[in-house]
Amino acid sequence: MLTEKPVQRRCFKVYWSLALAFVCLSFGNSIAQPSRDKATLVITDFTNASPDLGWRVVNDNVMGGRSDGGFRITDGELYFTGRTNTRGGGFSSIRSARHNVDLSLYAGIRVRVLGDGRRYTWRLTSDARYYGRELAYWADFDTVAGELRDVSIPFERFVPRFRGSVLKGPALDLSKIEGMGLMIYDNLDGPFSLKLQTIEAYSSTEQSAK
């Protein structure tokens, strides 16, 4: 027994060192968690110092539609471009990978965009499910062609939807946000182009000061 204790202690230290390294790797690129003394939480500004949210494209061809869209990221901007076709689903979207974040201390999402005059939709997901399947919360916002704008979208405007159909509930649980996305679904045909520079959550205190 006297010869086993030093070995056990060394094994214990190695175990916790590996565990700590795993935690750092797992969460080093996640969305920052909110703080009560922060009026604004920057989710990403698309620079190398920002988290990689793991964006992916979801267009209406998943349901037989004919729209086309995609994105590219340069240092400081995400370009979302394509063409919608209403002879089908009529939408194009990009969505983040799953990132758990508590936004219950905030009043809404603000995005800085250079738009084309069309209407876009911001999309949030939580742990809410509809008959076991993920539902989303949508809120529309307008753009002005050629104008760089900060667009504030209050959380109270987000409506639960499942595959485009409006639901009566459940209410959005801001403490359990799991993902977000950008979508165009304005019932129009034709090209679209939007530059997204920042995504942040803003507090009611910060918003009322403007």
C-alpha cells in the first residue's frame, strides 16, 4: 500500500490535467456568457478573434424548392447572397451550429447590416420542441438598399414557428438559446445580397439610453 499511494497521486494529477485541457478546448471557442454589468454582449463580429459559430446553409431545396443561397466570411463581414424562387419553399437561410448561451439579461438582438431593400428574418432556437422536433422563433426586419444600419430586434417580437407555420407557444426561453440564423423569406423572387458585420445582444438599459 505504501508504494501504491505516490502512483495514485500521479494518476490523479494527470487525470485532472487532461480534464482541464478538455474543458478549455471544448469551450474556448464558444459564445461568451452574459454579465450583469454588461449592457451589450457581442456574439460575433466575424473577426479572427470572434467565435466560429459553425454556420451552414439551409435552402428550400430540402423540401423541393428552387431557391439558391450561400455565404462567405471575410475578416469583419459575412456575405449572404443568392436568389429566391417562390415556386417552391421560397427561402434561403444560414444557421449556426449549436451554441448554448443565456440571454435572459438582455432585451433583444442587434445586427449591423448593409442590405438591399428586402425584408429578412432573424431566427433563434432554444430547447423548445414541437412533438419532439426543434421549433424556431422568427422576427422580421427591413433593410435599406446600400445603407449600413444597426437593426435592433426586441425579443418580444420573436414568434414560435414550425416549418413556417405560426404556433401559439411555447414562449421563448432566453436562458436556453441554442442557435441562431439569418433567413430571407419575403415571398419575392429574385436576387438578394446582405452584408452582416456584427451580432450582439443589447440590454433594455442600453437601448433606452439611445
